[in-house]
Amino acid sequence: MATKLLALACIRNDKHGDLSPRPHYPSMPKYPKGVSAPETSSLQGSEARAMFSVTGMTCSACAGSVEKAVKRLPGIREAVVDVLNNRAQVMFYPSFVTVETICEAIEDVGFQAALIKDDTNEKSIQVCRIHIKGMSCTSCSSTVEKALQEIHGVQRAQVALATEEAEVRYDPKIVSHNQLMEAIADAGFETILVSTGEDISKIDLQVDGVWTEKSPVRMLENSLQALPGVQAVDIAPELKKVSISYNSDMTGPRNFIGVIESAGTSRGLKATIFPQGGGGGKETHRKEEIHQYFRYYLWSLIFTIPVFLSSMIFMYIPVIKHALDTKVVNMLTVGEIIRWVLSTPVQFIIGRRFYTGSYKALRHGSANMDVLVALGTNAAYFYSVYTVLRAAFSPDFEGTDFFETSSMLISFILLGKYLEVLAKGKTSEAIAKLMNLAPETAILLTLDKKGNVICEEEIDSRLIQKNDIIKIVPGAKVASDGFVLWGQSHINESMITGEARPAAKRKGDTVIGGTVNENGVLHIKATKVGPESALSQIVRLVESAQMAKAPVQKFADRISKYFVPLVIVLSFSTWLAWFLAGKFHGYPESWIPSSMDSFELALQFGISVMVIACPCALGLATPTAVMVGTGVGASQGVLIKGGQALESAHKVNCIVFDKTGTLTVGKPVVVDTKLLKNMALHEFYELVAATEVNSEHPLAKAIVEYAKKFREDEENPGWPEARDFVSVTGHGVKAIVRNREVIVGNKSLMLDHNIAIPAHAQEMLTESEGMAQTGILVSIDGEVTGVLAISDPVKPGAQEVISILKSMNIRSIIVTGDNWGTASSIARQIGIETVVAEAKPEQKAEKVKDLQAAGYAVAMVGDGINDSPALVAADVGMAIGAGTDIAIEAADIVLMKSNLKDVITAIHLSRKTFSRIRLNYIWALGYNILSIPIAAGALFPSTGFRLPPWIAGAAMAASSVSVVCCSLLLKNYRRPKKLENLEIRAIKIE
């Protein structure tokens, strides 16, 4: 939001460049000390601007402190603080204040400040993504986030518990990604680099052959470095792996393979794409984690089941009970020794992860779920050890051990973690499906100079380079983004755009990688490969969206800071209360089970409280729902940029629509033709098209395009020569075609040439304007011969969409730069009552702000170009765009199809997702609020019911799994039935 406000300030300010004109604080001097207002005019030429990196800011209050401190200095013209990007921009007079003084002022209020020397530094900011292993709750993610934020050179760090990833904005000139990973490792977590954010492509090659110490590694490296466009080469002989970073505009992977194989001919080196499974991919590690938890759980069961049977079941089987109760030393029995021996590996070997996790958390001054588990199981285990040792050395001591409590607790928690990781993996299935859309192989064509196919070769699709010619056969997936060179077909783009109907493709049309060729053979030229492809951009956008925290998640983050310490206090208090009550006979002795004493009963209540509390459920409530919601949106052709957009969209009760390209198709077409003279229509259009073909005006292009329909036998029809062509800006064109003077334009152009306009033609012009159409007059040899009506037609289903929005209690408004007549006519057609016309881009933003001031939560729907100020100003910006046009920075939501139905889908999905988040919080909070008192023995006095610690542990494990499963139900999302029943009609121009 801070970025939006800063961007809006930049747009609205006319006087001070990109500084927001904000009021000065009363206590702050507007002019430098000793300089009066008139004298400052002479200082304007010496005014300077500086950008500072400010680290340590966490909220708007911090930004206010920095801004206040800077503005108090003499000679400060203006100061703007961007808390989101950790920057402060200052306009000042160098004669009165220096950069060093400004830095000191910022540091005096508790923040670190450094001058960003030039604007090029902003371009050098990179975004690094790191996979983090070992996080169990929001306390863990907060610890990592804090560790990253404290690093000098890091602008912003976001850590997502659900995806187990960190996204870090950093300056590579100050800090490297390796240092970021070291900081996370110091915090106690394992890391895997996902991406460094560098603006280059990277590929890993596996090189098989003879790799020895004498192998020409250096020669291979030098050969690759010599290729134009190669940025870096990293060779790992022990893995037979070569990693190459390169500029895809200049070179590609096939060139690297050729160089490697030619350089290593004598050693038989063969290069292929490095296998993904061995490349350390995120999905591979996810599978390893699932397998690891399952293995730990199975091993824990092997030891835990005998412990459970000996303490809970065999005591009711006389023969076995007698054997287990056999005394070994004093009161020490065989059963106690067996349980001690079997539970020890579970406690210290299988449960080792809880010790390491709690140690790392406590070392950094935080407490997480591992601390609760370690405390609870240790209390049960070591008390049991105490009873066993005392029984061994005492001839009359009879105690009860809780070995089954510690081992069963660990087993159930491991089962819960296994199910949780399994379920969390399913929340990111949308990304996995997108990544799997790319075909494994492609058919590469080699052409001669005349464009004839010389040979075909099947290659790995990851080896495709820019400008390659690829053959797409019927039924095959399109291997790369590009455009059609030859052939005609229909492409099913539903997996990318969500549009069910196949799109017709012919020469010159663009295609998207991962889509399916329905019929016909196509030859395409690759234009975007690797990370530049539409598919890769969509995946990155969805991944970034799943990283972004929703504001509602701050609620869980705040609770998590105090949750674990509070639970530890409650647990100790519970034990103490029950122990003291038993010691001083505060309850009848009949309450104490025959196998326990008052201390052991109190200990069980205390352990149950400690292990039943679940911080994980709270931490997973929001991110898992956001992950599934954004993934579902992507599959529907709605790209939602994170939790902030989801949370804002569910509150929307007013939508501001741009007209051109949003409510209308955005492409003028001829909708009506009336001839006033006896003339063949095709002859008429031949003369008009020959005149208009020389013009670049959109209306002229619409006329030429319509004229082609009368010459359908020719793909690119040639028009008669037009002599003495003249274009009259804002009026029309004229030329001599076939020795006839043709004038095409508006009424003013005709009057300027003294051409009389018949009454019938005048009526037709008036009628066209009333229907939001543009009337064009055509004069041939000084007489008005015809009238054309050109319209930008309303998008199919627009009226129905507005009607559905009304039923959802959402107000619709048109704000457009077009004239009032056209805008009002379009509004009447589709049922919108409020219209603002002839509005400039900044006026659109002002209208959005006016609506917000009136209490509306406003969404702006536009094309993302002229509407960017309003998109930024709105609570939610929705950009209409094609599947490949997804890099629209101003928008919060990108509608990949130019389909107004998706506006409803976006709002409806956000409401469903947010209701799921609410349900998750109700469950997570309700579970803890109800379960902790029950575990503490609140029901025991009245009902005799108590919760054994191992059942409490099972309940805790089940709570986090249930939250994830609740979020997974969003995968069954269906659009509103009204949309399903809405028949979207094709535009048909007669």
C-alpha cells in the first residue's frame, strides 16, 4: 500500500517532480533559518535531491518518525518516506544542510541510513527466493524474517510459512544471496536457493565422459566464457555438472552443448540437461521431506506400540501382566525396564528434531511449537526415569511411569506433521500444473535461405533458443511463445487464459507456450524462451502472490509472539494449582486414580495443557487459504497478486470501469453502411479503402479491414493507386482514385470543400451519434455518396455482468476520457447509471479518491495503461489484459482474458477465500480456547473426564491438519451459477 501511495503522489504532483506535496508540521521551519520567503526563490537553482536507504522501519509510525526528524532540519524543502521499500527521498538546499546531517538525523531516531548514490542503484535491486526447511509455526517464520531484515543491504524480506520460502529484496552490491542463506542458517534452518532474481537465464548441464584431475576443466570454462552473452560458468567435476548463466538474446543451451562436445572430443564428453531430480529442485525436497516424516513416524510406531501395549492393554491380560510385573531389583519391574528401553530411542533419536528446533528458537529469543513438545515430552520422560530409578533403589516405593505418554506424544505429532506436509504440498498443485504444461520435446526445423525446410530434429524443449523455427503437429503442445510463420489451426489456450473456446491462429498470430494445437500443422518462430515465457511469468506471479501476506495475518503474527510463553505459564500454573490442591486436600482423594498420586495427576494435567496448545493452526490459517485461492484464480485466468489483493477485493462495493477496451471491445469496426447513390457496394468500398489505406488513424484501419470482406479471395488485397493523398488532422482524408476525387471524413471536412450534406445524411449522422457510433461521410466527385457508422462495440455479456454486480450489492460507474454522448449511450446499453466523461487520467484517480472518501471500497477495472493512476489509487486495481500481458505493475489483479465475467469471478473468489480464512481462524482460536481448559481439568471435578497427554498431543496434531484440509476445500471452487448460465454471445457485425 505504501508503494501505491508513493506512486499516486508521484502522479499527482506537478511542482516537485516525484515528491508528494505534504503539509509541514507546525513546529518545522518551511524556510532555512535566517532566510525569508522571498530569498528562497534565489535558492531554487541550488535545490538538490537525495535518496536514502533506511533500515529498521516496520510500520507507518516508523516512517512518520523519520519524516518528522528530517523535516525539522533547516534547509529541507520536502521529504517523503517509503516504509515498504525502506527509502527516504529528500529535497534540500545544500547551502544549509548536508547529506551527512540528514543521515545523522535519521540515525538519531533509531534507524540506519545510507545514501543511495544514484538512481541506477534502484535498477540493481534483486529479488532472491530461498526455500527454508525446518519451520513449524509463525514464530519460526518471524525469527527468519527478523534475521533477514537486520542485514544491511536488505530492503524487504517476506517469509511464508505455508510455502516454506523467503522472498528477499536486496542490493547485490551490498550483500550477496550466499550471505542471506548464511543468516538463515545461523537462525537454525536449512536453506536451498530457488532463484537469485538476476536478469539472466541459467541452465544446468550434465557432462558425461572422462572426468579426471587432468581433465581440461579450465579449457572448457574458457571456451564457454568466450561465447557472446555468457555471464558466468560454474563447473562441478564431482557432480559432472556445468552451470551457465547467459543472456538469452545472444546465445542458448544448444550452443553450450556444441562447445562442450567439441572441446571435449578426445575425452568423449557428452552434454545433456541436468536431471531435475538431482538438481535440488523444490519439489524434490518436498518429496524428501514427506518421505522423511513418514519414515520417522514408522520407526516411532515400531517402538511406541509395544510401550502402549505394555502399559495400556497387557495389564488386563493376567499371564502377560504377571510377567511384566516380575520384580528385577527391589520394586523395579520387567515392564518398566522394557518401556524405558523402548521409549528412549523415540525420545532422543526420533524426537531429536524437537530438541534442535527448540534450541535454535530459544537461542534467538523466541519460542515455537518445538519448545512445547520438548518440554511436555521431557517432563513425562524424566519423571518416568525418576520413578524407575527410585523403584530400583527402594524396597517399598510404588510409582507410575509415563513412558507411553512421551513416546505416543512424539508419534502422534510426527503423524500430524506428515499429514500437514502432505496437505501443504497439495496447496501448491496449481503451480505444479502450470509448470507441467510445457512439453518435454519439440520438433526443430532447419530452413534454407528461401524458407524451405531442410531437416527436422526432435530436441528437448528446454534447448529451444530465440528465433528457432518449431513445428507443432495436431494434438501437440506449443513448445514456446512465438508467432506463426506458416499454417492455420485452432489453439486451445484454456490452460493459460481459462478461455474454453479454441482460438483460430494463422500467419502472424501469436501463440503461447504450453497451449495445445487442436488441428492443422503450424510452423512458429520462438520469441520468448525460458524465464521470459508467459508460462514462466505466470508461475512467478502466482509464487509471489503466495508469498505476500494478507493484512489479516498480522493478527496471527501478533498472537504467536506471546502464545508459547503464555502456554508454558498456563501449563506450570495448572500443575502447581492441582499439586497444591492435592497437597492441602483441596479435593477428595477419590478423585485421584488408583495408579497415581496427587503429584502425578497434577503433572498429567500440566503436560496435557502444554502439548494440546497449537500455534501451528493459527500460523497456517491465512497462508494456506491464500495459496489455494491464488492457485484456483490462476486456473480460472484471474491472477491475484497476493493476500493484500484478496483481502481488499472481498470488501469491494463499488467498481469503476474504464470504457474503451474494458466495457467495449477496444477495436473500432464498421457496423452500418448507407449508400445515397446507385453504386455497387464493393466498388464503393474499393474507392474508400484505396483512400484510407494511406492513413494511420484507427477509424481508417477499421474501414480498410471491413473493405477486405468484399475481396475474401485475396489474403492481402491490393488497392487501386491513390494520387494526391492529403490527410486533414481531426477531419479526414482525400485523394484521387481512378480519376475520381474521393473525400472521407466528418461533416466539417465536407463543408470546408463546399460539399452539400443532404438532409437524409444529416439524419443518419445524428442517429449514429445517439447510438454511440461515429458517423463518417464519403464524397465522390463532390457529392455525398454514402454514410458509414463506426462503433467500438460493447463487449459480449457486459449488460448481464453489470446486472449480476447489482445483485451482489456492488455499484458500477463509468469513468472515461470519451465524450459525454458516447459514454452516456454505452452506459444506457449496459445499465450503468453514473457516468463521468471527458476525464483525464489524474481526474480518474481523483474520482476514485472521492468515492473512497464517501465510504466505498473501490475497485478500478481498466486496461492498465491510461488508467494506471486510478488503478494505483483504488483499493483494488484490476487490469484487463491478454494472457501474455501479465506484467502490469499498477494492478493488484490481472484478468488474463478480456472477459468482464472475470471481474465477478475475482470478487466472488476473494469472498470465498476470505470466508475460508475466517473459518480457519474460528477453528484455530476456538480449538485453543476450548481445549486448553479441558486439558487443564476444567471438566474433571464435575464429570471425572480428563485428557491424557498422548490424546492431547493427537488433538494438537489434528488441529493443524484440519486447518490445511479446510483450505484445500477451496480447490472445489466453482464460479457463481449466474455466470455459468450466462451465455456469452459472439460479436456479429452485419
